[in-house]
Amino acid sequence: MYNLSVNGNGVNFKDLEKKIYKYACEQACKMMTEILTNLDKMLLEKRDKKVFRFKVFKHTCIKTIMGPVEIDRRVYEYVDENGKKSYRYLLDEYLEMETIGHMSANLVEKMVENATNVSMRKAAQNIKEMTNQDVSHMAVWNIVQELGQRIEKHEDEKIKQYEDCKLNGQKEVKVLFEEADGVWLCMQGKDKPKKGRKKELKLSVTYEGWVRRSGKKEAYLLKNKRVCAGFTDSRKFKKLRDTKIAEEYNVDEIETKIVNGDGASWIKEGLGEEGVYYQLDPFHKSQAVLRNVPDKKEAVKLIKQLHEGEEEKALERIKELMYECGGEELPVKKLKTLEGYLTANKEGLRPYHLREDIKMPEAPEGLLYRHLGTMEHNICDVLAQRMKGRKMSWSIKGANNLSKILAEKFSGSLYTTIDKLLYGVIPEQKFEEIVDAIKRVASKVPSKLKKQKTYKIHEATRPFEGCAVTEGRKAIRNIFNDRCATELIYR
């Protein structure tokens, strides 16, 4: 179907579309180069000559969504607030031309968007087809690492502000929900643990409640979902969770915070704080019962008791089941494991809306306070679908950087973060490296060039142009349609 010709010359629509698209991209790149060059000249004339001193041209090839754009940008020297020499591109600042590794912000967005959904190799292939240029999978990987590191650095700065009490959000809510869990990833190389080969990547989700989704089917969405993730110790991750909240909310106005988790110690960090309550995740609670109670009918009854707030009856029934096992070692061992797990999380067995010590205020109009238990869904959507399975293994650095990007994506702030974290000022050390490289290249150029002979290129039309075309002649012309003459080898 795709090989049907649109005319008698053997040109099909698919090839025609590709060639026109390639030509349009090439012309757009030339136009971009011309515009940038003229703007750079304009800024040279209009700059404050007492502040900015022109130093050198920097030849740069910027990869864009249209293709590579080559330009000689002017680098200017200036003295910063501390009295130190720094260097900047006025053209970059004028156009807010943010780049990572000489790639435009638009191209970075497309690469990151692909990398959060598919493998690095597939992402590179998608970018190649979409932007009319070769991009390797390592280039995509480097972009992900660079952006992930910048996000983590930005988070560390926010944590420092939070510790110094300089981070005060403006939004006011009385109730906030927080759910946390981890996903175990296969590790590789030096990051592989001595025992086993997996490590836990932490994930936390905060939200204000639920809102009904429009449509015939009854469904609900989390309101103002904010996600944070990473490979870090429990203390630092707790600070990161609190920082994300303090960045957006006025924490003094939060009366009640419900923390939902599977019982891990790192999730329970900060439970002693006023107004913070813990609830054992309903999914993990039911999972533990089903795994450790041999009689599935009894398991269903226990789950019902736990969901209805009858945890004392459930624990008593587990003890009775131990006696009813008739001394069989394996069933008794499993029931003891279940009893220990539930007892260790006894303060969170009863659902929050059934607890007398939690006084929930009335929900704002349009907002609902429903049963907790969205974490497994978020683990799957945010991390597991992209980072787990398919024989994948990770380094701590690689997994941590990608998780930071995924967290921003599912918080709905990925593109804002990319725009925020890219900049065009270069340090003095980097500038000196650029100047040295230019001098090395210039020293190799001879002062006087020898006179060279010139050879005129012979040009001609395609074979049989303007003649009657037979099937044989069509075949010969198709050869030149597919490949240029310099690539043809005659034997």
C-alpha cells in the first residue's frame, strides 16, 4: 500500500513527504543561522561598552527540533558583583536561549519526554525520525543524567532553605494526605549490593484529596498531586518530603496530615509531630492476610474486620487460627508472621475515617476525603512501568536521575523545571578552555596558503531527462532517485 506511485517517475508519496520535510528543515536551519547572526551584530552595537567587553567568537552547533544550527556567537567579558571576571553570551540572554550540551530547550524537552516513556535507544530513534538529525542513545542518556543532576541540586538548595526556615508556601489547606512506598530495582556493577542484587527506590506522593472526574463513569482524580523520588537515606528523604510540602503550602495552617504506607521505618519518620497520623496501606494489609492465612474464607473475613476497624477481633481470630492448625509448623509460622506485622503497625490498622482521635474538618466544596490506597497505582505509573522489568538493571546514579525526572513529570511540572534549570552564563575556567582550543587550531593554520588548482564540477541532468521513458530507463532513473551520483559504484 505504501509503495503506490503518485506519478510515472517512480516517486511515491512516502519518499516525497520525507524529502520535502528534510528540505524544509534545512532551509529553516539556514534562516535561523541568518537571524541569529544579525541579532548578535545588533547586540554588539547596542551593548553597554563600559560593562561588556567583546572577547572572542565561539563557533557553536546547536541541535534544534529542525536540525543542527551553526553560528559564531560573541562572548563578552564582564565583572560580577564579587569583582571577579565572568563571561556570558548576550545573544543567549536576549533570546533566553537555554541549552544543555548545545541542544535547544525544545529538543531537550522532546528527548526527555521520550526517555520517560521508552528506552534510551528507542528515544534516540524517535528523535532521529522527528528532527531530521542523528542523535545517539548515549546523547539521550547524557541529557537525562544532566537534567536529573540539576533537579537534585535544586532540591538540595530547597532543603537548605527549609532548614533555615526560609521556605514558606502560600497555599492554605487544613488536611493533607501523603502516601509513600518503594520499588525494588535490579542493580548493576559496583552498585550491586553484597547480598541480593536489588535496592529500594523511594517514592512519595502528597495530595489534598479527591475530585470527581467528568464523564459517565464514576471515577476520581487526586487534587494537586506532588511526587518526589530518589535513592537516599530515610532522614534526607523525610527532609525532601517536608520541603516539597513547605514549598507550596503554609504548613502552620495544616491541621491534619494522614501518612499512608506499608510499615517501612523510613515512611514512619516524623510520626511524633503534632497532627500527623499513620495508616497502614489497605493493599499491603490485605496482601499480608492473603499470603499468610491458609484458609481463604478466613482470610476474607479477617480483611473485612480490619477494613471495618475491628482490629482487636482480627488479632484475636489469628491466635485462634494458630490453635486450629493442629500444630502444623508452616501454617503456624505464617500466622505468627502475620500477627507480628499487624502488631508492629497496630496504630495504623484502623482506617483514618473510623478513628476517634482524628477530627477531620469538612471538606471544601468539590473536594472529597475518600479511602486511602492509591500508592500501588502510583508506583506502577511513576516508576515501575519505565524502570522495572524487561531485564533492566541500573546504577544508583542513573536510576536516581531518571526518577527525579519522572517525579517532575507526574507532578505536572517537568517543562517548567526544564525552563527553570537551563541557563547561558559560562564560568571563567570554561571560557579559558574555549580560548585555548581556538588558539591551538589557529596555530596549525599556515600564514600563507599555497596556490591550488581548481577543478570545475561537471553537472548534468538525470539520465533520459525529457525523453520517452521505457521500463528499463525508469529502472536506471530510480537508481539516481535513491542515491546521489557520488555514492554510486560501477563495476
